[in-house]
Amino acid sequence: MKGFDTVYPADSVEFCPGSGSESIFVCGTYKLEESPDSSSHQGEEPGLSPATPRTQRRLGKCLVFETKQDEEYGFRQLQEFSLPAILDMKWCHRSPSANPLLGIADSEGKVTLHEWLQSERRMEQVSSITCADPDILCLSLDWSNRRSPTSTLGSLVVSLSNGSLCLLQPDRSGLSVINTWAAHDYEPWIAAWDYWNTNIIYSGGDDLKMKGWDIREELTKPTFVNKRFEAGVTTIQSHPQVEHVIAVGSYDSTVSLFDTRNPLKPFTTAQVGGGAWRVKWHPSPTRKQDLLVACMHDGFKIVRFAPFFGEGANMEGGEREGGREWESWEVVKRFDEHESLAYGVDWSFKGGGEGEESVIASASFYDHKLHLWKG
């Protein structure tokens, strides 16, 4: 499988959740433009590091695709548009009466909002919000309304390369920055809402810490600080189907599940290999135990945490069945067709019920490849 060439290095993939538009997905790219005085940096692997000399520009494109089984790659490209380098993208979960809307975090301190126009089969930019100065990267973003789609917009949290978090809330004109606060000593790679309590935000960073924040309180002090990580915290996602559960990934190749009522001690930890860059819970309630993981140096995997879900779930350790000790997790599928850093990955929102495989899109960085597969 040769994969689709995204030309620029690819780092983010997101399927549209909008009713009737589930076949649409987007891929974000991040390219360091060489400049005459950057020769001393040639041959280095910049990855997504914010510590790039300012003599180099970061360029990006958003590529828009539609799944098509009769096409060579299982999809076809509909559109592309240029932006500063893209570090993260998320669709806002909206009611069927509203056009699907995508938020894009870029390398020049901005979040841009783009609507999917189903009748015209294209994306259109509707606004651009400045979260920080142009030399600050927007590293990640997350919408608050995952569990309760709205006709308007949800609130948005954005993590910034200067260690800050930025809170945006909807107003008559779209979104406005409400607050920005110092959150981490080094890059906060991730900021994420608690989808069950949208007053709560979780963040993690290169300072080896995960923190909680309550937006109803003064944001000078976190609600908790978990310092028990061996490496930087890279990814967090609240479970959209199971209350009180978050998945947290780290450069140390672990994905840990926490009960949010006890965020200092995980109730299980999976060794996924390669460094965990993104985690995505399956969108279907019938597969709520399945977590998709981009494992950086070790491909893409589906990790199943079956023993911990459903009636009588045990949050403290393994369960016994048939006289043997259950593993608390297992890798049920892996995809190794990519040849460089496994960064962007997402499930399709179409199908994928119990016993049914879902379409998955995955993207890798230095070989700038995009694949569709099932799992």
C-alpha cells in the first residue's frame, strides 16, 4: 500500500460528524520552508517542535476528502486550501440544522473556523480568531459540545506553545477569547474538555504534568496536578460514552485511563509502544471500549479495554473469567503501512457498530502519507 501523498508532512486527520456528511474528512499538514540562512539546520528533524528558528516559515494546507470505495485510495480529494502550518483540527458537533464546522489551530497564533457547504461540496472560511502573537503556535484545540451538539458553537480551549491555555466562548459574532492563563512550564501539547462537565478542562505538557482547571474559578491555580509521568503528556480525551473516564497518552509510550474523581492514579495503563501522540475513543456506544492510538514510532493501533466497561466494571484491576486473570487491555488491530511518525488518526462516524469494522484514516509526517483502513 503506497498511500496518498499529501506533499507536505501530515499530522492531523479528522472525520466530519455532521449528519449526511460522515463521508467527509480533512487532513492537516505542516511544512518547514527552507530559507537561505537555515543551512545549519538542514538534516534535522523538526517534527512539531515549537523551537524552530524564526528564519524558517511554517506552511500548512488543509486537504478535504470524501470516502469513495471505488477510488484508488478508497477516497478522493475535493479541495485544499493554504494556511500557516496546522497542528490540530477538530469538528464542532452541531445539530443537523447547522452546517458542519471545523476549527483549525495554526502555527501563527490563530484559530480559523471553516464551514462545510454540503451542496457546494467545499469548505469556506467563516472567521479567524487571534489567540496569541504570531510567533506563538496553537498546539491543540477541543470543543466543549461533543456530547450535546448545538446549532451555534461550543466553547473552545486552545493550548499555546508559550505554556498558556486560551479559552474561547461563543458570542453573536462567533467566538471570542475570554481568558488566557499560564498553565505549564513547557509546551502544553494538549488541552481537552471534560465532555460530561464542561466547566472542567484537562491539560498536559512537556513539564511531565497533567492538570485540571475549573473555568468557574480563578485560573491561577489548577484543581489538581498529576506529576507522576515519566515523559511529556501529549494527548487527553474525555470518553464521550462513559462518564468520569479520560484516556491520557505520553511520550513514554503509555496510555493511561483515569477516573476523573481520582485523577492522580490511573486505574489501568497500556504500554502501546512508540510514544502516544493522539488517542480517539470510538464514537459508537457499542464499541465504547475501543481506543484508537497514534503511536508515533510504532504505527497505529486499536487498544481494547473491555474488562473495565459495562455493568460491574472494575476500576481497580483485572477481572477473572474462566479461572484466568484478564489482561486489562489488548491491542486488537495495528496498522503498520506508514514509514514515519504516526501522528494523525480518526474513526469515521458512519457505521462501526458492535461486531462491525469502522473506516479509519491515518496520516504520517516525514513520508507525508495518508491511508484509509478498517478496524
